[in-house]
Amino acid sequence: MKHKTNKLREAIGLALAAGVIGVAGNAFAQDTNSEVRSLDAVQVTGSRVARVETETASPVVVIDRAAIEQTGKLTLGDLIQEMPAMSGAPTNPQVNNGGGDGSSTIDLRGLGSERTLLLVNGRRVVNSDVNSIPASAVQRIEILTSGASAVYGSDAVAGVVNFILRRDFEGLTGSIDVGMTPSKQDGQRTGGSVTFGQAGDRGNVMVGLNYNQFDGISSADRDYSKDATYLYSGAVTVFGSSRNPNGRIYFPAGSALATQYGCTSVTLTPGASGGSQSDYRCYNGATDSYNYQAANLIMTPQERTNAFFLANYQINDRLNAFAEVYHNKTSSNFAIAALPFDANNDGVSISADNYYNPFGQDFGPVAVGTPQNFLTRWTSLGQRRSYYDTTTSQVVVGLEGFVGDTWKWDAAYNYGHYYSENTSYGYVDYNSLADALGPSFMDTDGVVKCGTAGNVIAGCTPLNIFNIFDPTSIEIMSAAEARPVYSTMYQTRSFEANASGELFSLPAGAVQAAFGASWREEYQNSKVDYIAIADESGRCMISQEACSSPVGGKYDVSEVYGELYVPLLADMPFAQLLSLTVGSRYSDYSTFGDTTNSKIQLEWRPIDNLLLRGTVAEVFRAPTIGNLYDGPQGDAPQLQDKCTGYGAAGTPRDHENACGAGAGATAIPTTGIAPAATSQSNGVWSGSVAAGFDLKPESGKSFSYGFVYDPEFVPGLSVSVDYWRLYLNDTITRADAQIVVDTCYADDSHPFCDFINRYADGQVDFIREPMVNLGRLDTQGWDMALRYRLPDTAWGNWMFGLDATYISQYDNDVNPLSEEDAVKHIAGTYNSSYGMYARTRGRVFINWNKGDLSLNWRARYVSGFEIGSDDPTQGVSADAGCQYDDAYCYEQRFDDYLVHSFSAAYALPWFNSKIELGLDNAFDKQPQILFQNNVLNANTDVQTFDTVGRYLWARYTFNF
């Protein structure tokens, strides 16, 4: 059997585009060669068995190269995140606070990007950022929307996204791309690509280079995002942070200062020096809060270069060598508001004897026991920002060949390397300010000095923290600015071998098998600047939010798998085809042991143009290196401590581990503590190893049942409908402070009790929040795809398409051990902890072409959804006033969201080129305002809605 021709590969690709597995592209294969060619067996994502049929038991969505080009997207992430099966909270360049590295991740079914497996030509990639894959190298994208651990192993829980690279390209092609918003004239993008290919009798080679650059967009330049907008006590309020540059100073109620001002917190009158008490007035949140939103971004700047090299060499008629190499370099950054300061939470003491302190009282930790605190914001340091430089390289080399008439095999070595370094700005080394904020005095020479008379601290200049606009204060703070550097290196190495072919024949056809083995090692090494290394309490020399820990670790896994396809009936009444596929994969991990996951699939064609299909598959996800080895990092969670008042006279002492003698406690409280309330606490994130927790994989089952129908009476029409269901047990998740305390309180012998660290008086010092196995996920819904290509007419060719997903259930039992109902019902809602789970998502497109002209329209739809719940067990409200008044614990409904985009292309045959023009979000649809109390970025859900607005782009493509 000879190596397959390029015509065959093209025919297969077009045939994949033809079915209801569907794509916005060509509907039927057209071979310009008059020679009749028969399609050979190929592998479709979801199975290792090569089949002639492109519609199988596995529900697969295919996006071909034509569809990729028609959208005008420069990165694959922008394209795939429009698919209806995506939900939850995938990262993209619109994510500023919590993003900024330029990446886009894939979140099938809203189960998290860690539960969607990414492949290139069926092999694992080192980086979950799909933008690191060069778009010009991709022939098509296959999206499997059901679990596939039996075929691919860990992470293939929600599904698989497989990028199939181009082969047999000959010639030279290039493109130039520009874009911007026509009304604001911002968000400029520029891009270009060049691809060269050469084929000979024994092989081919293809090389390419992609470049794209996007400018950032400020939140201040859009009406919906320029102000921090809150839903509070039934009213929509433009508000902000109490950590403002004029400061906010708290006094105990009933104190002399509180009586003097008539309030318990004051702020510096704008323009005043802050040297006397008369320079301050009562703090008013409506006028004195700081609008941090205006300093944020709604599109992060990024610059990206991709290069690739693909080659095949036919050694003989039965043996072929291949190589795939691609490299990506991305530079990007985020920028958020200037660093807030909270003396208590940041552990910084301000002495009553500081020369510039007009109140004569201590602030910060030295004032523990009284609500005397000082807040400000370091605007003189500029925005907090972090600049990322990320490189990704992947190399695959191997051999493939044929044995006998039907057996095909391949063996490959896969090496991936990821390195990211980022430098952060706008942080403060608080240790260097300890003397500057301590006692100070005016010396006899008229100079203010640190220390006391007769005990001057040399080399120290007192800081007037009460007026950060003072030139001397700005100079001191600039000298105290910390710019920590962080880096992460991740590396994968793997060997794999696969074989597939026919075993023997049955009356209904050939029994086929696929089997293989692999070995994979993953290694990570992360480094942290010494000033940012967190201790066991999550604190470091600078602001807690910038504290981190170095991570180092590795694991390896050995796997074997087998898959068997058995045709049971064929060419019989009501059984044109009835077949069964079974498969299983055994995985042995160095970290936790072994696991076996299997699948069973059934296909039934009662008539030629109707396929009924079903799959039941076991799925699992192994703990990652980060899940295991992440070191401590600071957190500031909200906590309602059930132990408040524990130990009071006459109360039972039956929660000693939870409330008294937990790790770090030196005594058990015997008197009541302050009244219960939800307040900010100290948490410490970490992997499971640092907390001493034995982490195991999560496991569950995936179900998929549906049909594919191509009615004879409507030529060109294809319809598919699939029901899906998935459940996961022992989900790998972070045990937040509330879960830790609640779980230990319910079971005083639970391992979580070791995560609680209290002071001698029973108050919380810090709570470890490691990765643990906890909870269960249940989700189900429906997918539908429709394609209709009209017969060719004198008026041109028409193609219609629809893809839609409906989520009927998404339940997350976050803590089965809790005494309360811990099941969160997420379907139909947006929740900042989970993301967007609108019940229905869809996309519709129409393509028309005639001669050299083609026109395209596509629309993306997100159904209405709710934020919050009036069910108290859900513990979430749309209104921030809920935590103070039950009257404001309710849900709020938001409308549907629909965005239209148009594009046109005109071929210039005499120049071997093409001109394309597109208008995305043509009607300038603005994102829903979800209120800052419900989101982290821009008053909206930046993972779902378009933040940029109407966008005009153009591209010129040439070919030689």
C-alpha cells in the first residue's frame, strides 16, 4: 500500500466538512480530477480505529480552513471560544485582572480548561494556550464533545480539541491584516503571515511565519466599564474602593476622635497637607471612594510571533518519516489600579509617635483589639502591571508505515517546552518602611528624623503616609517600590506507538482493532523573586497579593490501550449497519498509582441516511504538577467562623479541633469571641503536598446519545441532535477557608482540621487552602447542528448552518460533608466563582458565493441568564446589600445577547490574490452590565461578551 496522495487527503478533509459534524465551509467534496477516487479509511478524533465513515458514534464538530479564514480571526482562541459548547470562564486577552499573559484557553461544557484535552495531529501539547498554535499551519479543527479518556487518557473529560496540520502544500502564500474600531479608533491590530511549501516525489516540506500585534484598550474609554458600578441595596450606584489616595482612617466608636468628627472614619480633605486634625473630614463613600475601574483594561496588549516547520519523507512505499516543529513567542501585559494599602491586612504598623501622625494613635497591627486602621492607595507608583514574555516550542519526530494490506502503524517522540517570565511593577517592600513609619521627631536642626531624640536611625527618612502627594512621600515610596520577577518552566517528553488495522472479516464486514502504548514525563520548575517568596502563612516582604512560592516537581505515566470495532449487521432491513466499538486504557502514574478507563459505543443505521449513536465512557483527570506541588500563596477570603463564641460558659466543648486545638493554637478559648460575622480572613493557597493531603484523580462517566439525519427528500440538508451527560466524583478543587472550617466543624476528626491555625485566643491566624478531592459535578444537556447547502444556481451558491447547545443541568456539590445543602445549581446563571452557564448558546451563519465574490454572515447568541438566587442554600445574591439585609438577597434576570458579524471576499485571479473586508459586532452590541459586586473585570463577563464593540478589519492574501 503506497503513501496516500494529496488528492485523497483533500477529499477526506472536504468530506469531513460535508457532514452534520459540521463546519461553515464547503459542504461537498469536489475533485477536479476526472479520475474517480475512493475514500480510504481515516482516523476521526474520538477513536484510533481508521474508518471510511466520517459520521461515527463520536460527536465531532469540524472547523475547516475556509471557515477559519472567513471569520477574520488572527488567533485560534478567538475562533474556538465562539463555539456554543464553550461555557464557564475560559481565559482570553479580554481578561485583565487575573489574566494578561495573552493566552486563550478552551472550556468545553464549562468544566474548566483543565478538563479539555488539546492535541495537535492527535498528540498532546505542552501549552494550554491555543493562541500558541500557528493558525496558518492548521488545516482543520476537530472538536470532540464527549469524554474520551479510554482513547486519550487524562484530561479528556469534557472532550478533545484536535488541531490537524496542513500537508502537501505547494507554493508561496502570504497575507497582511489590519483592524481597528471605526468609532473609537482604538484596539488597532496588525498581522501578517507567509507560508512556503515544496513537494517532491518522495516527500514535502512546509515552513511558515505568523505575526500579530494588538493594542490594549482602557476601561475608561467605554461607557459600560469606565466606572465601578454596583448593585447595592436595590439601587445601582457608581462607587469604588475605600482604599483611596486621600486615605481613610478608622476610629473606635465612642472614642474622643469619633465624637470630635461625628463619625468613625475620616479622609484627607483634597488639597490639605494632612498635618493637623482640621485637615480631615468624615469619609463619604459616594464622593471619596476611588474609581479603580478607570485604571483597568478591557483588552490587554499583546504581540505574538509563530513559526513552524512540517516535513514528510517517504523512505520507501511502506515507510514514511515525519517531523513537526512549531515555536511561539508572546509578549503581553495587564494593568490594574494602583496598589491599595490596608495597615491591618498588610501587617504594617504606623506609630502614634510618627511626626506626621496628627491623631496620636497607633494604626495597624499594633492597634489589635480596636478598630483603628489606616487605608490608602499608592497612586504615586502608577498602576500595578505585569509584563509577560512567554515562549512555547513543540517538536515531534517519528516514523509511520504499513504492514500487510490493512495495518498502519506509527511511532513518535514528542518534546514540548514552555517558559514564561513576568516582571511586576507597582508593589511595595513594606519591610523597608518599618522605620519610616515608626517613631520620628523634629530634631534641633529643623530636620524630621526617624527614631527618638538621642536614638536617631541613620539613613532613614520619615514617611508622611497621611499625605502621599507630598514630594518627599513620593520619593520615599518610589525608593520602596518592589518589582518582583517570576518565572515558570514546563517540559514534557513522551514516546508513543500506535497500530490499527483489520483482524478478520464477519458477514457484516471487517473487525478492526487499534492498540498502542506510551510513556510521558512532565516536569515543572517555577522561580520567585526572594522578596515575593511566601512563608507558611502566605505572607512575604511585599504586598500579600504578590506573594508566591517556587514550584518544582515531576511525574511520569506509562499507558497501554486497545480499541475494537465490530460490525454486527450490515445491508439488512432496518439494519444497514449495526456496529459496536469497545475500548480501554490502562494508566500507571508515579504520583498516585494506576487507573483503568473504558468505553462502549453503538452505531445503528436503520436506513442509509439515518445514524443512531450512543457512547458510555469512563473519564478521569490526574492531578497536575501545580495541583500537587504549588507552594504557599497569600489569600484574603471572606469567612464566617462557626467557632465564634465557642468555649463560653455553659456551652459544650465538642469541636476542639475546629475551634481550639487546631494546628498552631497554643490554648483553647474558654470565653466567648466577638459576635459572628462574615469578615476578611487570612488564607494560604497551596498544592496538596505542602498541606500534607493525599491527592488522587477525579473520575466519572460520560454519556452521549443522538442521531444524524441526511434526508433524501431535501438534498444538501444534514441534521444532528445529541444528548449528553457527565458526572465527576472526587473533583480536584481548592478547599477555601469556609469549606475547611465548615467541614472540620461537622467532623472534628476530619483531615481538614489540620489546615486551621488559630491564635491563643481562638481567633483565626491563617487557614490553609490546598488542592483536595472534594465534591461532585453533574451536568447534562443537548447539542444540535444543522447544515443546508442549496443546489447551485445562476444566482450563486448558498450554505446555511446552525450550532446550538442547551444546558439542562449543572450541579456542583462543593462539599458533600457539610451539614448544609452544599449543591450549587449553576445552569442558567452567571456566577463569579464559576463563570457563564446561560442555558442556550448558538451560532448561525450564511455563506454565499458567485464567481470571485463571496459574502458571509454569522451571529453568536447567548440566552438570558440570572445572577444570584433567592434560595438561601445557594449563598449568592445579585445585590451586595444581601450580606447586611436579607431583603436584598435575590436573583436578577438579564436579557439575551446577540452579536452579528459580516465579511466579504473578492478574488483577484489575475494577481493570484484576494481581498477580504469584515465588520465584527456590526451593530456595536454592548456587553451586559452585571455590576462590579458580581464580577472581577469591567462590570461585565469579559469571558463571554465582546468588550471592544464594532470592529473593522481587512486582509490581503497573495499566492504564488
